[in-house]
Amino acid sequence: MESITAVLALAALAQEHRLEVFRLLVRAGLAGLPPGQLAERLKIAPPTLSFHLAQLKHAGLVQVRRDGRSLIYTVNYDAMNGLMAFLTDNCCGGDAAACRVPICEPESATLVRRRVARSARPS
């Protein structure tokens, strides 16, 4: 990930409602949520939510797909993991053994993808 891409993503998340939307979509997983449910759960007016979703989409953090007549928003996990990898890339000089803080493990970004992949599997 390039610095400008990281700056766009961080800027998009640096707003309370957008951060709430993003975190709710992370919890929703690959199934995602339609805008109506997002607005209802977060108590955000639909026009305001639309603006925030557009900002997150522009930053590459969320994706939208059509399901019949509905739009479903999901997190772009590749972008999220890329941002996490970018932020932790030089942690402890790149020496994972030297890292003592769990958040500072250079390979921790791949854990998110593994958890998502497991939860997406049929039971």
C-alpha cells in the first residue's frame, strides 16, 4: 500500500459516524448490510449515511453489491488488511520476535483475513 492510499483510508475513518459504520460492517462480515439497516442500527439519517458510505467507498474501505433491488455494503477486507499491514510494516524493525506488544506483530494483519475466511465457511 502506498502512503497516499493509507492517508485516504485513515482520513475516511477519522470521523465518528464513518468509523461506526465501518466497525458495524466489520461485525456484519461478508454478508454485509443494506443501508436501511445501517441507518436504523446507528441512528443516522439516510442522506447522512449515504454521504459517509460514499466517503468510505471512495477510500476503498467498503464495497457495494446489488442483491436483487437492494444494495449491500461490505468491508473491503483486502484494503483493511493492507492498511493494517502498512501501519505495522516496520514494527520493531521488521523483527517479529522483538515485538512484545500484540498489536505490533507484523503478521497480525493476516489474522483478520483468516478469521473472516473461517466465519464465511458453511457450518
